[in-house]
Amino acid sequence: MGDVLYIVVPCYNEEAVLPETQKELGNKLETMITAGAVSEKSRIIFVDDGSKDKTWELIEKYHSENPRIGGVKLAHNRGHQFAVLAGLMTVKDLCDMAITMDADLQDDIDVVDKFVEKYKEGCEVVYGVRNSRATDTFFKKTTAEGFYKIMQAMGVDIVFNHADYRLMSKTVLDALSEYKEVNLFLRGIVPLIGYKSDTVEYARKERFAGESKYPLKKMLAFAIDGITSFSIKPIRLITTLGVGALCASALMIIWFIIGAVRGNTVSGWATIVISIWLFGGLILLGLGVVGEYIGKIYMEAKGRPRFRVEKFLG
Ligand code: UDP
Ligand code: MG
């Protein structure tokens, strides 16, 4: 008998895809249990993220038909990241490992076997990585690529082309429960936790049915959240701008002195323009300094765990 696997699936207004998803996932889990890959205590948990359609009624129905299917109902819509976290935190003491995946079958569910194999080889985290975005629009592809690049430039440790399709062991779920931050960006937190990890590649498919629950506005908010939750580099940018403006005003002063020596000055120019740049620079620099302290307070306020001991000999 293998380890207990829980598959956590966030669902927001997914009545169009759920019938197919529960069937395919149900079959997948059944096959894995029969093959002895995972324990018969393994489950599929659908998290209803405050849906307005029949999503919860469907989950109740599937639960009554198949005891291996369960559900968590959130009281209101909190967004994908919280739906995933709510599901994980509800099941973390019941399982040895948990896999999170979207409800729309865009992520290849056959990868689940590979996730579990890697787990058995000793990986605590296995990331699903999209090796092809053939079905995504040009816009989605470029914005997604830009996002991962910006995150890297901001010094955030993030797995390229990995959305929230991943396996985490019980150890990692326990660690995750110590991150109490309100602005939740799982793709940034999980790599922070550490432990042995690996990636598995798969081709991302078309949404099985229904529409994307991530319109442009939500996508932008998500990206800004991701950057600002992990990096105070945007604040440093203000300092850089301030220093830049001060340098410019210094150059102007030199330019003015050279001009004055040569005797070809326009009267009034120097006092106005140089003081604008000088004070602009000072103000930006001052803002940057204040920002540095706010950034420190911000990072402290998150109360993230400072370390986690994996092993102790002695
Ligand atoms: N989702 C959710 N709450 C929300 C929005 C989305 O739980 O407020 C779920 C949704 O049901 C799906 C997953 O998050 O299972 C990813 O959403 P979607 O497939 O619409 O995003 P896309 O793949 O288009 O980026
Ligand atoms: Mg999707």
C-alpha cells in the first residue's frame, strides 16, 4: 500500500467542465490505486471558490456517487490562490502528498504518475512545467513570458513556465502553513521553502469547456501581487531615479560654470533649471530612503519563517 495522495482542484463557476474532470480524475486515481502506486485512502478534493453556478451541487453529487471524491466549499470567492491554499490546508494532515491542478483539464493529468514517481525518488516538491504553449494566444504567450522575465529581474526565485500544477509533500505543506501572508503568491513561496525538488514537462492544452476565469484585469493584479510580495526592488528604482536627477543637476552646474567663464550665459537659466533638477533629485532620494524603511517593515510584517531545519545529526 502506497502513500496517501490528495488531488486538490480549485473551481470557480466550473459546471461546464466538472462532469468531465471528475470522470477523468476519478479514473486516473482508481488506476493508480489498483496499480498500488498510491494508497486507497487517496482522494480528489474539489474546492468551490464561492461559485455562483451549480458547481457545489455537482461536487455533492459526485461525492455521493464516488466516496473518493470530496469537496471544500468556501463561503465567498477568494480567488484561485486562496482556493488552492484552503484546499491544501484542509487536507494537509490527511495525506502524505498533495497535487494541485486546475479544473479545466488544461494540465495533462497523465503527468500525475510522473509526479508520484519523483516523490517516491525523494522529491518533496515536483513542479509541472509547460513545454509548449501552442494553444495559448500570442498575447497570453508574450505577457506570460514577460512576467517570468520581470520576476527574475526582480530577484524572485521562480520556476519558468510553471503555473500552480505541482506536487508537494506533507513536509512542504506543513512549512507552507507557516507563511501567513495575505497577498498570497504560491509560485514564489514554494521555491522559498526549499527541499529537494524536480520538474516534469508537459504540453498545456486548450481549456476543455467554459471560459477562462482569469480575465486581463485579474491577470495584471496577480502579476503586480507576485512582484510586490517578493521584491522591494521597485522602491530602489526611486532611489536610482533620485541619484540620476542629482547627477544631471551636477552636470548642469558644471555646464553653467563653463558657460560663465566663457561669458556666454543666458541670465536666469541656471537658477531655475538647476534648482528644479537638484530639488527633484533630493526629493526622489528622500522618498527612496523612506521607501527602504517601509520595505523593511513590509518584509518584517509578513512574519515569514526565517529558516527550517531539514535534518539534524547528533
Ligand atoms: N479559479 C478559482 N477562483 C477564481 C478564479 C479561478 O478557483 O476566482 C480556478 C478555476 O476554476 C480554475 C483555475 O482557478 O480551476 C484556473 O483558472 P482558469 O483556467 O480560468 O485560468 P487560465 O487557465 O485561463 O489562466
Ligand atoms: Mg485554465
